[in-house]
Amino acid sequence: MNHMAVSGVKGSLKWAYHEAGVLGAWTVTTVEGVRTLSAALVSSDAFRVSQRPLRFVATHATGAWVWPIVGELQIQGASLTAVLGPRER
């Protein structure tokens, strides 16, 4: 089984240049080629979160990692999960 995970303490959801949501601790796991985002949802804009294309952005010391959200974004209380496409370059 091919499994990989990366995590961080903050991230955001972007719809074009608009901030759709602010995330706390997050983890992206990849199992058999499927990437899943699990995160704590700090705040969100209901309209912007429902728009597409939506991207998950995680900043780091030398820039940012960006993944498109593909499929359904699920929010349950303060938890968010989504399936991600390949990381953008």
C-alpha cells in the first residue's frame, strides 16, 4: 500500500483571489493515489466555499503548496474534509 502524509498548522481555501475559508491544523494524506485533506475549519464564507474552482493553499518557509479541490467539500461543525487533485506547480 502506498501511503504518504504532510501536515501543517494553518492553511486557507481560495476561490480565485478571494479567501473562502481559514483553516487551522491540517493534514493531506495520499493513499493509493487519492489525496484527502482533513482540517480544522476556523472560519468560512458560505457562498465562496460553494464556488469552483476552489483551492487549498498551505504556506511554508519558501512559498506555498496549492492543491485544487476536486469533488465534494464536506464541512461538519469545525471539521473539513475534501478530495484534492494533484499539487499545482
